[in-house]
Amino acid sequence: MSEGKHACSLGVDSQYVTLAAEVFSLLSDVTRIKIVLALRDGEMSVNRLADIVDKSPTAVSQHLAKLRWGRMVGSRQDGNRVFYSLADDHARTLVAQAVFQAEHALEPETAHRRAGLSDEASPAPLSSDAPKAGGCPR
């Protein structure tokens, strides 16, 4: 491939489509979505996450293991405690888009609009005329 050219990975025949389905599968659990939402503001211990999502530390650890497998969260050990954080902004963005989609499906006047945010301030929806990331046409 020549320098400066970027192959579009968002086509229907992309090698990443199957992996994308696995990402959605990982995020198809309520507890995992809550964990991602809780980790938006920074790293937390398993016990703190368990308190926030109202699950046992053992259950949260199992969910975190799956999210680590999917490279959505990372961990840092400090003595005998392990702290978890989002690996990057992708999981945060996916979950935010899913929540906004749920709001749009259930409420004509969504919470992010009620809060005075314009569509420009919220994560951008996919449209047929806007350029995709990496310059790929929609």
C-alpha cells in the first residue's frame, strides 16, 4: 500500500466486521455497560466498582476479565489491590452512543437536548453525507 493511502475498514466486506460483532457482544450486558460508564471518570478498584454497579466483587471481576479480554479496560496493580480503567475512548463512545440511541428511541425530547446540549455537543450520529473517520465515505 502506498504511503498516504488508508484502506477503508468500514465496508461490509471488512475483515473487522466479525470482530465488531464480538465488541457489541461484550457490551450487551447491563453490568458491563455500567462498568464502562463508571470508569469514564478514571480508574477504580473492583470493590468500588462493585459498590457502584451493585454487584458482588466476584461478579464484577468476572465482567472485568471479559472487558480486559476485549481490550476495553486495562488494569494496574498497587500492592494487593488492582485498579481498572478504560483502555481508550472507544468503549466510552460506543456506550454513550448506545445510551443516546436508547434515549432517542424512548423519548422524543432526549435528556441531552433537555440539558441544553446541541447535537454538535453530543456524540455525532452517523449520517450518509458526513465523512467517516479515516476519510472513508459513508
